[in-house]
Amino acid sequence: MINGKGEWHPQLKTPYDGLVDTTLVPVGQNGGHMTQGPNSRNDGKTSVDWQYDGAEEARTPDPLLAITDSLDSYLNSLKVRNCANRYIEQNRRFLTPFATTCHHFNQESALQYLETFNNIGANSRARYGAMLKGFLNHMGIPFDTKFKRPKLLPQRVRHEDVEKLKEAIRNKRTHKKSTFRDLVPIETAVKTGMRRGELANLLVSHISFEANRISVMEGKDSKDRTIPIAENLKNLLMELCADKRFNESVFGFKPVSLGMKIKEWADKAGVPITAHSLRHYFATTLMERGANIRQVQELLGHESLATTQIYLQLMNDHLEDAIGLLD
């Protein structure tokens, strides 16, 4: 109890105790005080709210520090669960405005915050909803709203469009060495299926030229995997890395910069290609040429086979074969 008011919420009590050594001191005629605790509402739902009443001179700790400590505690729990650093940082950026501006933490306030992101795609909103749910549950606040993710087919990339993209890079008015440097990331993407961030984070030390292998370190969900590379791609990478140090970036781009660069080249070529659609091209090309779906799953680093099976829907041949059985 604080000044005879509601009990502390358990997730905020410990950081609060660490902030002050004394109890709140009411001053002035109104006897100012600050309270915080779980509210029992008529609808049976739990919330955490902050309320200040009385003189501004009251010696009270900053409630913002307590709630930010709870956010830090949640982010640390993600680290303990071996979540990727990129995912943890995304949580920090998304949850910090909510944690520092909201005075009444419950499912309704979380949904109101989520409504401010109605301009983004359904998948992104579902991902943000999961972040809010994790944070509130960490504080002991129920959040039972479910978000339906639309099942969208990946973009189909034609071989002709990939060739147009390469040709646009070859024809640009620049130094020959620069043209080569820009072509190798495209070749690597279409022949390994690596994600944009994986390409950007690739170091010279991650390539085994003797074994014809690329080691993808800390890919999505902090998972590592190994991808074999063909002889022609190995030779391109050897030439590109010839003057680079062992721990140096292969392509010299940050993930966002690489994505923007590929988009810029695609726009000049007049083709609908992005960094991620080159990954789709890799997957569908392998399946069209008879690769086993389990092999494609492992190469792409998909945790679930269902994710890889989506690429089957981009291919018409297997459907036509099935209908042909009726003849």
C-alpha cells in the first residue's frame, strides 16, 4: 500500500523500491501523493495506472523510471530467450513511445496505441500486436486479442526481369570495377536465396572458398545455416574479396542501403524487383528445376515447411500435372 492507496503491481514494485529509500512525503494543505497499482474494474479486466494528486512539491519518484525499468526487464527477457538483436531493437523502438506516454496500461490502451499504425500492412500490425502482448503479459496484464495474418503469395519474379536488372547495371555509365561490385550482390542473392540483412552482414570470414560454402551467421531468429555455392559464384566472390580483410564486409552495404540500391537498379531497368523478391526467385527456380521442398526449406532457413510450401502455389506445372491425371 502507498499512502493508503492501491497495491503496487508486482512487476513495478521491485524497480520502484530500488528508486527510493523513503516513503512518500505529503506536503502542503492537500497532502500530495502519487499512487500506482492494479485496478479492479467492473469488467473484470486488469490494468496498471498512474495517478497524481496534490501539491507538486510532494517527494515522489518519477513513475516513468519504474515503467521504463519494466520495459528494460522485458527486453532483457528477450535476450535470455535468444531472440535476435534486430528483433529486440524493433521491440524497443515500438514499445518505448507506448511505455513512456501511457498512464493506464491495459488491453484497451494497447489497442488504442496500435490503432495509430493503421496505415501499415496487416502483417506488420499483427507483428506489433504480438510485441504489445509480450510486454503486457510480462507485466502480468492479460492481452488476449488475436491478430489474423493474411496469407499472401510471394511475388513471382520472371527470369527475363532478373536479366534486365543485370543488364541495367552493366550498361550504367560508371567505372567497370563499380559495375562488377554492384553485380555480385545480385548474383549472390539469386544463387543463395540469402535475405537482405544476411547479404549485408556477410563477412569475408563467412565464406569457405575451399569447401564452396557460405556460412550465414545469426540469420532470422538468430539461426545459423550453411549454403553451398556453385563454382562460378565462388569465383566472383573470390575476385570481390581479393583485397578485403578477413573480418571485412563482403559487399560494403548496410541492409537498408542494399535494399535501396537494388530498388534503384530495378527502377532503372523497369522491373518489379526488390531485394526480397530475389529470394523468392531463388526458391521458385529451384522447385521448377526439381529440387526437393525439404532441401529448399533448409537452404532458405525456414523453420516451418508450411512457409516453403507457399512457393508451390506460384508454380502452375504441379497443378496441371494433377489435372492431367483425369485424362
